[in-house]
Amino acid sequence: MKLLKDILYGINITDLRGSTLVAINEVTCDSRLIKKDNLFFAIKGSKSDGHKFIAKSISEGAQAIVCEVLPENIVKDITYIQVISTSKAYAIVASNWFERPSEKLHVVGITGTNGKTTTASLLYKLFENSLIKTGLISTIKIAIGNKELPTTHTTPDAWTIQKHMAEMLAAGCKIVFIEVSSHGLVQNRVEGIRFKGGIFTNISRDHLDYHKNMDSYILAKKSLFDNLKPSSFALANFDDKHGETMFSNCEAKKVSYGIERHVDIKARILESHIGGTLISINQRECWMQLIGNFNVYNICAVYGAAIELGLEPTEALQGISALQSVDGRFQKIEGPKGIIGIVDYAHTPDALDNILSSLQKFRNSSQRIITIIGCGGNRDTGKRPQMASMAARLSDYVIFTSDNPRNELPANILKDMENGLTLLEKKHCITIEDRSQGIKLACQNAKPKDIILLAGKGHEKFQEIHGEKLPFDDVIILKKLLTEVQA
């Protein structure tokens, strides 16, 4: 148990009713989990308003309430703390509850539309390989040294983040890399974290179902850099037109990176093929096992962060050479007859363009690119026709199929995609709603040495349909069907 006054440190309180000298045994923002002597946060969410459950939480035993609007009925012996933002206060209390672990760690946040998972995961692996115990909070997993835990969100809720960072500190971790989504920033999930550094990868169309417009989306990303301290560092991709925007009003040490512009960390591509890429970073050569310009940007960010966190340039480049692709991120599968399968998380127009443009450069004249692609349900519908057209323009044969339809009808999603095609593009595209059957058809049509790109779900081990997460692993299914069909 902790005294209420101790866990309220750093919160801007606008009104207080009752005593802060009461003991609190747990903190929650879920009224269904209330127990005796709990602190309940009434948070306004997209689906429900926690203020509606204040009375219920008190009846279940809550000792104190944090809210934005005081209820009309003030219950005797219950403490009420009024704040401007309960979600922000919740994150700060979470940090206080776990004794502010980020102040004892070097926490680096990575934000952007594409490249967050790859950059965070490669940095984690680089420092682990350098025998520096490291933590990772990412889309694909939470890692505490060599211990791995599953995750459900790119950026977990504030309580989960602080809990895991406390575990990382207790396990001897020195550095933590965390993907910071725009949702996580707007919803204050990373409030209360003292960041040692921030990395900006890029911005392209995504999540407009939530942010409504690009300006709001960009401002969400920028907030990570606005809150960095002068003792922190900020890394930004200056080949992206929003890179300089991230540095506006940022007090941290600023480091730019890129391929095309005059920047602090300058990369050049010396040689590239399907097996890897020879680059130079600030005139030092480095062989990397990753391919594509997009991965060169990711490696620039990895190199820059490594230097800011204390690695020597030579040590960082040697470590980078040993890094392999991240699960579900341009993950190669060697099939029969020289057929190459690529599984990638590309679920935005920009990411799909990057992948297919790279494959166009590496293939020879006899190799065809067969793309299997869908779009998620209950998400930005405007990108569906864009992604369909892009797949058609940059592939020899395209199969539109179901991704994670969630609560939408797959046929409606696929129709939105088809509406982006010209008559000429439609001639080499086919729609098969069942994802397994779509993958099977691609395998059946593949000729020796063809390239099959299976895009959209990447590392995910499920397919979300009408609220259920049904087992579905693109990597396993593509391997299995390639072997069976091409045997």
C-alpha cells in the first residue's frame, strides 16, 4: 500500500476534496476491477466515459477518485482529486507507483509511420549483442533482456509500460527502446516517462480514421520531441519533409540523418541486391543484411542512437553488420525451385511502395512479382484504393484478399480496393476473400525464381474477424503452401 499523497507527485490538481493521507492498495481506470481502498481514475475514452462509473466504483470500495469533473454527490470520507486530464494524471501516478523507473534508465522512443518496429528491434538486438542488458517495448514483443512477453498494442497503456520498465530496471537493464505510436502520444500513455532520446522515422498516410487529418497526425508525432529535455537527444530523418518540423521547439540535442540531403549522419548506397546492402555512413563502409532504401534509413537511425548512447562508431558498424531482419519485416522465405517468399507488415501506401520499389530493383528480367495484399477493417478507408493501385502498378500479378476485417464485411473492403484500379490494372488482378486460398493461388501460379510478396500482417499470429482473433500466421502458411504446391 502507498499513501495517496506520495503517488500524486507531479500532478496539477485543480480541486481537492478530502484527505491525501489515506492508504491506497491498487490503482485502476477500470470500474470492473475495483477493490477496497483502490484509487479510481475516471477517464474519458472513445467508447465510454469513466465519470459515469464513479458512484459504482465507490460502492465497490474505492477510497479515492481522480476526475476531470467533480460529481454532484460528494460522498463523505472519499477523496476526490480534480485534474485537467485524467489520462495524463493516470500515467504520472503509474510512474510514481513504480518509483519512476525511467529516471534510472536510458529510455529512447521511436515514432513515425513506418520503421518503428524495425528500428526499435534492431537497436535492442545491437545492444544485447554488445552485452548491454536492454529492454524493448514494441509491436511484436516486450523483451526484458532475453525474456520475451507477448504484446497487443504498439504502445501499451501507461500502467503496463511503467510496470515493465520497473521489471527491466530490476533485471539490470540499462537501456529501453519503446515504439511510440500517435495513439499512445495523444492518449498520454507515455506521460511520466523521462526520455533520453527520441527518433523520428517518417510520416505518410495512416490512422486518419482516428486523427481525422494529417495535421493532427503530424502534431501527435511532434509532441514526443516537444517534451524532450535539453539533456536528451533527438534524431530525425531529414529526407522526410516533416523531419525539420519535429525539431521545431525541441530543446534536445538535434541530430539529422538521411541519404539525399546535407545531414549529420549521411548514408550512401554503394551496392545492393537481394542478399544485402553495402553502404557508407559518414564515409565509413558497412555491409548490412537488410535491403531497400527504407532499411538504410532505419540503419541510420540505429547508428545515430548507438553513438548517442555511448557506442564507438566502429563498434556500432560492426554490430550493425551482424543484424538480421525483424520477424514479419521483409522476412525472406526460401521456397522450392528458387522461389522467394517475402512476408512484410506493409499496411500503408508508403510502406507498400517502399517494398515493391525495392523488389523491382532487385529482380531480373525473368522474375515476376506476385503480390498478396488486403486492408484492415474499421480503419482509414481512403488508403484502400491507393494501396490496390500501387500493388497493381508495381506487380506482375496481384491477389486481393482479406487482412484483418475486424467488424467490417471483407467483401466491402475488397470492393473499396478494387475501386482504385484502372481497367488495364484489373487485367492482372484477382480477388479471393479467403486469405489461405489467396496464398495458395499465388504459390500455384509462381514459376521458378518468382518473388511472392505477402503484405499487411507481418508478424501477427492471428486474423481478427468479428471480435475474434483466429490463429493465422502468414509465415507458417506461406512456407507450408509453397512446399506442398511446388513439390
